[in-house]
Amino acid sequence: MGSSVRELAGATPATRDRYVDLLRVASLGAVVLGHWLMAAVTPDGVGNLLAVVPALQPLTWLLQVMPVFFFVGGFSHALSYRSLLRKRPEGAEGPEGPERQGSEGPEGPERQGSEGPEGPERQGSEGSVYSAFLRARLQRLLRPTMVFVLVWGAAALLVQLLGGGGGLTGVTLRMVTQPLWFIGIYLAMVAFTPPLLKLHERYGWGAFAGLAGAAVAVDVLRFAAEVPYVEFLNFAFVWLAVHQLGFLRADGRIHLRRAALLAGGGLVTATALVAFGPYPLSMVGMPGEKVSNMAPPTLALLCHGLWLVGAVELLRAPAARLLERPRVWRTVVAANGVAMTAFLWHLTAMFGVYGAMLALDVELPAPASAAWWAQVPLRIALAAALTAGLVAAFRTFERPVAAAPGATGATGAGPLAALGATLCLLGVLGLSMVGFGGLLDGRTALLIAIPVSAPAAVAMTLGGWLLVERAGRGTGVRAGVQRP
């Protein structure tokens, strides 16, 4: 791997925005570290360190960095979709080159003008371009995800056939799929990119303001008017508003002054909402809390996202200088090549470490005790080592797949791809909720008021993926290899 990483890093165009790649790796890394640190595992189950020590909840204002990842996603999706609209099949790039490790297309993030898809450069119907775009993105998301799901599904079935599934094993089977909610939300962002990009090109900051305003309205209806179920709309409005900021960055419309306004305004508003409103301090979900800032997302979480986006943009210049160092850039390139695999398997590694400790009769101290804190560095080091081993085993499924150009787009390719993406979204979200515990007992979880079992969720995801593949292969547009 070392030589290929060196070649990829060395071939990086000077105009590439390397900071985007760093943000992607850093945000996923912060989530992984947060999960390892906050898990309070005992022989009786798994708790949350933030519930044991509420004074640590302000740390979530630093460790809850998923808004940064979704912001980067918006930036990448804008570039990728516009590239597909511009390029003829014979002119599109393949998977070779340093873009394998980044999210941008062959042009790279250096193409940050506000040029839209209009004009004679449009090739093929929008439906064919849309299906090619979805196919490219879903391959990079769902190939490693479905391997993870199928491996864990087989393991869960075997465990339960052998009469296991209690204790820490049962907890693991239920919880190991929970991070898949992130994949589901990201799939929604991919699916909504074309229409939201059109709104951005027409209204600019107004499109972002519309989504943010909708999030405000939802919380007003939720807390002031007590309208039932309306809060679930903010799964879309809050995260898509953050995603929309990525479009603005792609067009160079978040300069230093606006970044400072986002950071300062977002932080002040989030602080005021928590201090005087119905919002909790923690920016991640807490067990037993009446209101969560995460599920569903709240206006406070949106403001938290604004201050994070503003803060990382203020750091762009010094970080860019650091990334000019060859060794630093090679590290980022290497990490980007395995980031999704590491994210998928990091909880497996964590539970594996705790399971080994219990099997070896190593004492698990009471969470937040002095002995527990003393054990933290060792547990994290072991979890990191085991994650590295899992990455070595499964990283091949995260590698790019060459997208061969096909015939001209089939009629109805766009709607077929949209249907497939919807099924994938529902399937992945359903699996994140139900887990693999109670697989043989028909355990279900409610997904938008509909009970979903693990086998049904897997079937929806696979079926949706097949539809997207069928629609995407029929296009006359070659999708450059993209990273989520």
C-alpha cells in the first residue's frame, strides 16, 4: 500500500483542495474516538459515559462533528454532479490518479466557480446523469456497507442458532449497526443533490436560508404548538441545510468574513438555545432524555453545525499550508482510502476488546472511576489495533470500481434510480434501528411507524442497490470514481 499511496500523493494536482480530504478523515476519526471514549461497558451492559459524568457533556460540542462530514459531502456532490453534466463519456476520467482518495471528480475542488450545468456542455438527459451519479456514489457507500451487514448477519444467525445472544454478545448484536444511521442520512443527501443544487444555483444563500427556516418552523410547531410527529421533518431540514453549505463552499461563497459570522453566530445562538430553550446540553443522544438534539435533529444542532462549519473554514489557510508537506499529505491520502471501512468496523473492534477482556477475566472498572480512566489508553490502543486488522481484511471493498461507459440513457432511468435510492435509504436506516439481536425471534423496530425486521431491511437495501445499478449501467455518462 505504501508505494501506491506515495504515487497517488505525488500525482496530486497543485490546485487540489487538500483541506477537504483532511476534513473528511478528521471528522470520521473524531466520531470513532468519541464512540470509543464514551462507551461505558460493564458485564451487565453498555452505558454512556456522558450520563455517568454529565459534566463531560460540553465535550460533545467538539466531538459531534458529523455536520462537518455532511458539509464536505455537499461540496463533493456539487463538483461531482456538475462534472457528470459537463463531460461526454469519452472525456470522463477513470479511477486512476489521486482522486481515488478524495471526493472530487477529475477536475478536483479547484473548480470552485459558480458555473452551473446549463449550456451546450450538457450531455445526455438529466435522468441518465442522475442515475450515473447515484450509481457512482452508492457503489462507494454500499459495497463496504453490505459486506459489513452480510458478515454480521451471518455471525448473528450462527450465534443465535447455537443458543447464544445474551450478555455482551446480545448488546453487540443490537448496537453494532447503530452507526449505519449516518449512511442512511448520507444516502438521502446524495439522492437530493440534483434538485437542491438547482435551488442553490438559482437562490444561493436563499436556498440555505429556506431549509434553515423550515427547521426553525418545525421546532416552533414541536415545542410551542406541540404538533405531534412534526419533529421528524428535521431529519431532512437540519442535515440538508448543512449539506447546502457545502454547495456554497464549492462556489467559493464562504469567505473569511462569512465563516466568522457562521462560527460566532452559530455558537452564540446554540448557547442561547441550550441556556434558555428546551434543548439539552449534549449534542449527542443521551439515554432516557425527553428531548434529544440528535434524534430527531433540533435547531440547536443546526446552530452547532453552523459554528463548526465556520470554525473549520477559518482554519483552512493554516491547514492548507500544513498539507503541503509530503508526509502529512501521504497520511491523509492513505487514511481516505480506508476511512469508510474503519468507520463501519470500529464498534466491532471496541466490543471485541471488551469481550476479550471479559473472556480473560480482566476486571472492567466502574465507569469514570480512577481505574477506568487509567485503562482508557490501553482500551483505545487495542481497539485501534483491532480496527486496523479489520480494515486490512475488508478494505478491498472500499476500492474504486471502474465505471465503464454504456449505451445512451434508458427512458425512466432517473425515476428507477430514485426508487432504488429510496429503498436503500429506508433499508439502511431500518437496520441501524433494529440491529441483529433477536434475529430468529422476528425482532422489529419502528421506521416511520412501520415495523421493520433485520431481514426486511437487508432485502430493501439490496433490492434498492440493484435498481440503482440497473439504471446507472444504462446511461451514456461515465461516472468518475468518487468518495463519499
